[in-house]
Amino acid sequence: MPRRRILVIDDDPLMVRSIRRILRAHDVEEAGTLADGLAALRSREPYDLVLCDLRLPDGSGATLEERWPEGRGRVVYVTGGACTRDESDFLAHPERRWLSKPFSIANLRGVVDTVLGEA
């Protein structure tokens, strides 16, 4: 698979470092807030995939789809587990992909390969 551009929107530096290391075959950029992630999505060449934490200091990652509609199908949500009912309903949508922290290297690579294979 060719190198792809991936944006990780997550406020946990350790999580971002781990994802970077696991996905080192790709160009991985990071944003620590939803606002920074949205700015990156608007200001640069298109990303092939976005990994977005569901809970960020400045808002819910669940708003990403409505604020960046051209990215539908290229977002994988990441959650720490305990979800509100609204978040659970959001993730239950059959076209949405998500990972629960902690996730395995194989699970991360698998969902990334699936999304990038569909791009």
C-alpha cells in the first residue's frame, strides 16, 4: 500500500505517539484539539484518513462529520470506553468505524487498511 496522509486528532500525547509508531508506513500528522484538527483539514492537502478521539477538550469528535462532510467514510473514531447514550447511538451507525481504547496494533492496522483500501 502506498504512503497515505493520516491526521490524528487526540489530546493524549502518548496515544498519538503510539499511533504514529504503529502507522509509520504513512505520513501521520497530529492535532491536540478539535479546532486544530478542523484547521488542519481546511488548510492542507486532503487527508486519506482521520483518527479522531470522541472526547476532546474543546468539543465532541462526533461533530467532525457535520463540520467536515467531505470526509465521510474516512474517519475512524476512538473512544476510551465509557460513552454517553448519545455517543453510543452515534457510534452504532452501521457506516461508522470506531476503536475502543486500548486497542491492539492489529485492530488499528486492520481498520486503517480497510478505510484506505476503500479510498
